[in-house]
Amino acid sequence: MFAPAVLGPAVEFLAGLAGSGAALELGIGTGRVALPLRERGVPVHGIDLSEAMLSRLRAKPGGERISVTAGDFARTGVPGEFGLVYLVFNTINNLTTQDEQVDCFRNAARHLVPGGHFAIEVGVPDLQKLPFGESHVPFDFRADHVGVDEYDVAHQGLISHHFWKRDGRWHLDSTPFRYVWPAELDLMARIAGMRLVERWADWDRSPFTSTSTKHISVWRKSAG
């Protein structure tokens, strides 16, 4: 996640969308993307629910240059308008209901200048690997980690189970998500007054296809 080969294209992509304006990151976390984006000259504000993560961001070199607000990024407002609002690394899935995800799009649109962009990086639901009638898909198997995704297909629910081996004992960490399809995100954008302008398989603008495992999608707020 922190490797230059991963971060570099993401920062360049987002900086191009921001142009001469400021950017707002929803779910800013510890500043993995926001800090290098700020170094590229883009003023960045962030929203995050976790005070612990925001504390880590503030403690990093350059963290004092990032304005942050603690709160639920689906509804929390901040002063000003932005040329770019963005969400990375599946953060939209942390909102576990459709209503919350729609609220997120509306919140993004409220913060954008007319003609501004909302960008999301999110995985494509991996249901092609799910045998009919089954609900669990292993995604990692190592000596110290086993990962299993549990799907609730009827309700677009997903729980990622992580079994970690620490000090000779196995520990379970489970996190709930709501997976969402690209077309559904486009409808959420239309509800919020935005339209799709770009969709790629990765930050390098490689083509999005039926076998892509994630997508980078960009919607533009109406200039009217």
C-alpha cells in the first residue's frame, strides 16, 4: 500500500483531478495518500471517524499541514468548497447500508464546486469465485495469516475474516462491509447530481474489463 509504485500513480491521478483547487479525502486515516498529495502542492482536508488514526496522521512529518475533522464521512461537513473529493482503498464499503452510501455521495457533492470531481477506488465484488449456494471465499493462505470473505448475497453483505498467528496462537479479526457494484455507484452519483466521466481498472488508467478486480471511477458534479 505504501510502495512508491502503488502510491505514485494514485497521487498523480488525484493531483490531476484537483488541478489548482483543494481536495477533501473521506476516510483520510493516517494520511497514506493525503500526505504525498499535499507534497504535490494540493491543499488537503480530511474527515475520519477514528481519533486514533487522526492522531497518527498529525504525528507524521507534514501532518500539521493537513486539516482534519473527526466525524462520519457520509454526513460530516467541513468549511469551504473543493475541486476534488475522493475515497480510496475500498473505504466506501465501510458504510454498511445503501442509505449511508447514498448519503456519502450527497455529502461529496455538497462539498464540490460546480464541475468538481468525486473519485473512488473500490474492489469489484468477487462473486465469480463463489460456488452456487456457498458463502465463503478464501483470499489468503499463509503460515501466519488466513483470510476468508463471507458473503451475504441477498443483502450485499460481506465480512472479511482475518486469522492471524501471533505468539504461537491464532486470533480472529472480522470486519463487516457492504459491497457495491459499479452501476449502483453510478446511480448514487446521479441521485447526488453527478455523472460518470472516467472508469479505469487502476490508477495507471488501464482499461476496465469484465475481469478487473477493482475500479477507479470519477464522477463530475453538474456545472448548472
